[in-house]
Amino acid sequence: MDDKLGLPSYEAVAGSGTDTRRSRQRPRRSVRRSRAIRLLALACLGFIVLAQWYQLLRADNADPRLSLEKLNADLATCKKLQSKPKNPIGAGRDKNARYIDGGKPTLIKNATVWVGEPVKGTSDADARAGKGWEWIQADVLLEHGLIKEVKSGIALSSLPDDTVVFDAAGRQLTTGVIDMHSHAGVDSLPELVGNDDTNEMSADVTPWARSIDGITPFDKQIQTIKSGGVTTSLILPGSGNNIGGEAYLIKHAVGKPDGRQEVSATDMLADPDRNWRYMKMACGENAKRVYGRVGRRPYSRMGESYEFRHAFEQARDLNQKQDDWCAKAEDVGVENMDEYLPQEIFWETLGAALRGQVHVNVHCYTVPDLEAMVDHTNEFEFAVRAFHHAHQTYLVPEILNRTWGGRPPASALFADNMYYKAEAYIGSEFAGKILYDAGLTPVYVSDNPVLNAQHVLFEAAKAYHYGLPYHAALSGVTSAPAELLGMGERLGKVKAGFDADIVVWDSDPLSVGAAPVQVWIDGTAQFEDPFELEKPLVGPLVPNESLGEIVEEPTGFRNAIFTGVTRAYLSDDEVYESDEGFSVVIFEAEIACVGVCRFEIENASSNLKKVDLKNGWITRSFTGVAGTIGLNDIDAETSTDNGDNPVVFSRAVDGLALGSKKLHVAHKYGVTKAISAPTFSGGNTHHGTSVGFITSAETTLDKDAIFASDVAVHYTLDLNVRGVTSYSAAFGGLRQKLLVAATNDAPIVDPFSEAAYLKKVIDGEKVLALTIHSVEGIATALRIKSEIESLLKTSTTSPRIKLAIIGGAESHLAAKELAEASVGVILSPLQSTGARWDQRRVLTGAPLTNGTAVDILLEAGVLTAVGLEEDWQVRDLGFAAGIAYKNSNGQVSEKQALDLVSINAHKILGAELPAMEAKKHFIVTEGCPFEIDSRIKAVGSGRDEVALFV
Ligand SMILES: *[C@@H]1O[C@H](CO)[C@@H](O)[C@H](O)[C@H]1NC(C)=O
Ligand SMILES: *[C@@H]1O[C@H](CO)[C@@H](O)[C@H](O)[C@H]1NC(C)=O
Ligand SMILES: *[C@@H]1O[C@H](CO)[C@@H](O)[C@H](O)[C@H]1NC(C)=O
Ligand SMILES: *[C@@H]1O[C@H](CO)[C@@H](O)[C@H](O)[C@H]1NC(C)=O
Ligand SMILES: *[C@@H]1O[C@H](CO)[C@@H](O)[C@H](O)[C@H]1NC(C)=O
């Protein structure tokens, strides 16, 4: 009510303010009204009568207080409520609605093009089976924000003079990658409390929340993600709430440098006409963790189901009221309605979802969550477009099949990121293939910043590695999400009439380390001066269907011969390379011979398993370092964890617990040794002495389970110390402890105490391993090292403290100093996202930066290794080495790359032990282990048997 004018408001004149409109139909006149007001009221009445006169249709009993204009607007809203969006068309447009006048046409010449659909005439069944999909040689013409033509030999002479020409020189071209699960812009990096707009956690049910209201175009990550070829992302609210709110589909072009006029979230909308809407819901652990406590819902999954059903009930009721109103308005004429159309912002989005206008995306991991949500879809009759984090969908295609609407939801997946919480404990890297075989659709997503969306394509590549057919994997980040978003006629394919979002790649998009050479959004090149990696032009991968023949569990064997081996990278003096192929004999689970091996074959022939390899490789096995394997089974479950301790210095060996799922997986993927330290405060932090152990040991009682009880002495001095103290106090405290150890001559009473291990650091017997990301932190550590060293220096001795850095997101900025001080770095991870303030100066790689940290460190001569930032990465160490190798412009050799994930961690932390000899710890692969289509065939792990995958 607006009383500012000093006059009673319209409603106050009409009746007592709190009545319903209906009861105010016959207002009682006040006898004490002033003459002026009476006149005004009369004038109003006169106006209304006049209006009625003109609106002859308006019956005598119409409510005079309702605005006819608004009633008509409401009637128009009825049309909108009852309309069913259609997928916006692509073909036939003169220009993209996002096109900005003045843009120049672009001709991309001589590309190898993935159209994104099989050739015309391919049957659906054949297409699904992978037939008819091919790379074609073509030129691609972009104009008015659209792909105009895709064909070979487009003559430049036929094009406008200002046409920009890009020579792809035969390289591979695809449409821009689409990530249908991202929080870029709302969960900006580096993380700052003030910028976190991911979850509207004021309540569990917030259908009214809209991600667009929080998208900051300045999130650096929007540009970083684009540098991985991602042009379009669905920005979802987080998963803290059961009903999180509305999501928006954006393109990664912001402001003038990206060819836009505005710096605004609206300008980023992929479909300015907003044909489809999107929303996010989430089942499972999160909502009950965030909101549940005694007396407060949802406490359990039962409470969550109630929250969902109650919300759907409210939205359904609103829809019913609206439909009744609309029907009546049609029936009696809108001018005769006695109330306005019922509308409630709170339930509007959910109501629209029940009307089929919103593509619903639901975060749901487990079978009970999936089943409950599928039940809700049938009770309230709405479709689900995709289940996200759908780790267990591969186990229950028949439940998905029961989803309302006759179209089972797709599964939005990570390729192999799991075990981080109870609902992620059951999962399979083969899920994509299994779902696809069941007639369902896997798509690959980042959940940025959970995974760095810059590399979401690599999720699809790994899906291919794990058996999903090549075309389905590439579709899983292009045409499949486009279709699921209702944008399948505009995005996700390289065809005339589609939006001109294009990437030219430096290598096959599903190969390890693939990076864009250039990215176009709506026809505008996005990188002015891109760094381009030197890679040989080898053409597309030949899809290898044998990757789909999955051997999930190995068999054990003691004696075997592998033929067709072309590379052996074992100890430093055992390097064999021959494209002819040679043999490797394994005798009693050890490498007995590499080469011709006649004697060994004869000797062992009785029960010698023969495996013929094509391009076989035998390498050292990998070492999982700086993760929590051996100390944790499920990251978020404290009962499975050794526990954090920022205060008490302890020995990992005292908390070691073997036989976990993570360790089993590690072993299968060639990680046969691990070095783990107790955590300071969560994953990727360290405090105490690390333990070196064998991943295949079932318990710590097993013979040789532990190869080094106390490897290195660990402290964490990264952002996590801020949970306990200040940086300056933490570094000062370490200096003080080292000085005490250096100057205290009293005999050590407890040889397992912190003081005893620090004494060994002072004596150069143990490595001091510091977990630090920022360059300033590294600089301070180097200064403390030299301060202590100079204090200890006598005329005859110059002691050296052996230092190592773990983490090292910004270590490239100190590469020279680290090399001079002989300090090794365990990059954890290999490619930092720069998620936190102390990591923000990261190098994200081509096309944005000239190399990444590993390149700068190796060039400077720093001994470098790759750590496990998160434990699921145990499957991917071979690929990590592959990325370092392939993206090094030829500066890193195959052997050096393998050392990054095997021996270097031992050298850096001082864990070079005889038991680690290469003869017992090895990996046999078919194909180079850096390649996406390589396969592990055997793993030797220092045990009595070798694991064989055939
Ligand atoms: C296309 O690129 C390939 C590889 O660089 C080159 O061999 C070929 O000659 C080029 N074709 C044309 C028509 O430019
Ligand atoms: C899904 O339902 C359809 C139609 O009822 C049926 O043909 C198909 O076999 C079902 N698939 C699964 C996996 O249950
Ligand atoms: C597929 O991989 C298998 C096993 O590594 C190999 O024998 C076969 O030659 C490969 N096929 C193609 C087409 O590369
Ligand atoms: C082969 O057999 C001989 C005689 O039994 C034995 O001395 C030799 O060590 C064996 N070689 C291998 C590689 O096992
Ligand atoms: C990239 O870095 C390498 C190695 O540091 C250097 O040799 C090269 O000149 C740089 N390239 C560019 C384009 O700056």
C-alpha cells in the first residue's frame, strides 16, 4: 500500500485493508469522507464507468477495482503457461540472435572436421553402433554468428573482402565442447567467501533461486575453461539444497575482447530468446548434511522425499489454480474475472517444471535416490533430463526406464572421480560403456570447480579409454548435451545453420593432452595470440573397439612371456627400444629377461603364460605419493579415515590401513607403491612422517607390506594453516623447531618423536617435505633452510637440509631458486586449477600460457614428480605422464615423463630402497601408456604373483 501521497490508497478506500478482494466487492462508504476525496472517488468511478462503456463486453457484475490492462496481461500469461517450448531451430536463420553487427566472416581452411552426426542415410541402430561417423576434409565458413558452409574448396574469391582466413593446416576441428554441469561464475576462482554464490542455503527448497543473479563475468575460470575448448556451459546452482533453483546456459564470451558488446550475464546467455529453462535439484547426502539435525528436516532421505513431494504439491496446486483461472477467463471473458491470475514467485519455476517448460537436472548418486526421484516424476508427472553425479545409474537402467515421460534420463558423469563420499563409493569407470550398451546416454561434465572444466573433454577421452565407443564419448561433450539442453538444432554439431562455436585442436580431441589451437564463439576467434604446442600432425585416432572388451579383475600368475614389446623403461641402465619387438620373460613374478630370452623361455616353459602384444611396453610401476591412500577409504567418512591432526605430529605407519577399494584400484592401474603422510587438515595436507608401502598388501601384517616406516618429515604451510594460525607464526614455528633440533645436544629419549625426526632432518638423514603452494611460501621455506644451514656452518662442515615441496601450484615462479637449492617438487596436482588464493598464479597451459609448471620446473633442472591431489587420480598417473610428455614441445623424453610418476617421488623424498627394484615392480601395457587407447596388460607389484589382464 502506497500512502506517500497522503491520500488513502485505492484499497483503503475500497475497504478494510486486510480483507480478501472478494469480500471487498461492495465497499461501504464512509460518511466522514472529505468532499475532495468524495469527488476523487466519483471521478474514478466515472472513469471506470467510461471504461466499461468502451468495453462493452464487460458485464455489470465485473469487479471495478481490477485493472483491465492487468487482466489482459494475465490472459496473455495463460498462453505462456500453457505453451510447450520447442527446440529452437538452427537452419534457416539469417543470423544468430547473439550476432553483433559488424562482425567479419571467417573462413577456416583445410580442416579435418567432425560433423557430430553420422552420414545421411545411416540407420539409428547403425549410428549407435558407431557406423557412419567420420572425419571429413573441409573448409568451414562462419558468418553472422552461424556456420554458413562446411565443404571442401570454398573459394575465397566468392567471399566478402573482409573475410578472415584461418589455415587449419589439416588439423582436427570440432564444435565447441558443452559442459552441462558447471558452477563457473557463481563459484568463482580463486575461492573467496565474498564471491561464493553457489548455493542459496537459506532453505532446503529454493526453486526461486536463479544462478544468473550470481554469475560474475569476471570469474577468471570462464576464460580458463574456454581455453580447453569449452564454449557453452550450463551454470547450475549448487547441490546443497534438495531444490536448488534455476540454471542458465551461457557461452564463454565476455565483453569486447571476446567480441561482445556487454559485460553481463544476460549477454552470455546461449539462447537470448530463452526458449528453454533449466533447473537443478539434488538428492542424497548433501541436503541432509546441510540442514538435517534433530527437529529439522531433512534429517534423512525420507525427509528429503517429503521435501520434494511437498514442494511439487505446492507447485501443482498453484498450476491448478492458474489453469482454473485461465479456463474461467476463457469461458466468461477476462474482463469479468473477479481476481487476478494467481502467481507466486516462490513456486513459479517449479510450476513451470511441472508444465514441461523446464529441463530438470537432478544430482542423484545412489539407487535409493534414483528410485525415489523416479517415483516423484510419476507422482507429479514431470520429466528428468539427466541425473548428474549418476554413479550408480549403470546398475539400474530399468529404474531409469520408469521415469515419467517415456524417456529415461541421461547420466551426467565424471569418468573416474569417485570414492570421495559414501554415495560415491559405489561406482565404475566402465559406467559410460555399460549405460551406452543399455541404450542410455552418458554425458561427461566437470561440476567446475570440482573438476577443472578446462579439461572436461578429457573426461570424455577417459570414457573412451574405459570402453565407451569413440563417437559416443565425443558426443558426450558435444551433441548429446546439446540435445539434452533442447539446443540440438543449434549447438553440438558442425553443420550449416548451427551456431559458429568451433575449436581447432592441436591433436585428436580425445587424445591425451589435446589443447585448442583456436576457439571461435558465434564466429569470433577468442584468442588473439594463442600459444600453440608443437605436435606432429598424425590425424584422427582410429577408434579401437577392443577397448570395450573389459577385463575388470586380473588373474594371478607367476611365469609369463610377453612378445612384441617395443619399449622397456626400467631402471636407468635398463632402457630398451626396438620397433621390431622383443620379449620379456617374467619368472616367479620378477622380470627374468628382456630381449631374446631363449634360456629363460626353455627353463620356465612348463607353465609359462604366453601373451603376444602389439606395441608392448614394459615400464617401472607407478608410485602414488602425497595422497591419502592407505590412510583413508572414503574421503568424507571419518570412520574410514586415519583422521586429521594439525597439532600432534604423528607417524603414518601407526595409522596405516590396507586392503581398501582405493588401494585395490591403485594396484590394478599400476600404482604398486605409495608414500602417504598423516593429514594436517584434509586431503592434500600433511603432518608427520610418511610411510612407504605396497598397495597390493592386504594388511600391514603382510610380509614386505611396508618398505619404509618413516620416509620424510612433513609439515603443511599452505592456506590450511590459516585454520590454525597465521602464516608468519607457522613458518616461525617451524624455524624454531629446526633450531631447537639443531642446537639441543641432550640425548633423544623417544626415537619416534617429532624432535627425533627433526634431528634427522638437521643431520641430512631425512627430507623435510613442506606442503606449500604460493611462491612466497616457497621463498620463505628456502630462506629458513639457508638460515638454519648458515647457523650450523662451521669452518669444516657446511650442512645441507634436504627440502622438498609438495603442492607447488606457484612453484614455477621459484624454479631457478628451487633448482639452485636442489629442492625437488611434487606437483600435486600436475595441472593446478588455481582454486585458492595461495594458488592463484598458476599456468593453465596452451592456448593461454606457454607451458605449465612442470615445463618450467624441468627446464630449470628441478627434480619433479606428480602427486595425488585426490586419491581417485590413481587411475590416471600414466596419462599425467603423457600430458607432461606430449605438451612439452619435445623437451621431455618418454623416460623422463615416466619418472615423474615413478622413481622421482622416491628420489625427492629419500625413499630409494632395494625392495623397490624394477624387477618386481613393473607395468606391461599394450600401446604407449601415455596414449588414451593403451591398455594395461600386467602389473608386477613385489608380491608372489603378477596381475594379468587378458
Ligand atoms: C591441408 O593440410 C595438409 C597438412 O598440413 C597439407 O598436407 C595439405 O596440402 C593441405 N591442403 C590444402 C588444400 O591446403
Ligand atoms: C525400457 O522400456 C522399454 C519399453 O517399455 C523396453 O522396451 C526396454 O526393454 C526397457 N529397458 C530396460 C533397460 O528396462
Ligand atoms: C586395437 O587395440 C588392440 C589391442 O591393443 C590392437 O591389437 C588392435 O590392433 C587395435 N586396433 C586398432 C584399429 O588400432
Ligand atoms: C634356468 O635353469 C638353470 C638350471 O636349473 C638355473 O641355473 C637358472 O638359474 C635358470 N634360469 C632362470 C632364468 O630361471
Ligand atoms: C615458451 O617457453 C619456452 C621454454 O621456456 C621458450 O623456449 C619459448 O621461446 C617460449 N615460447 C614463446 C612463444 O614465448
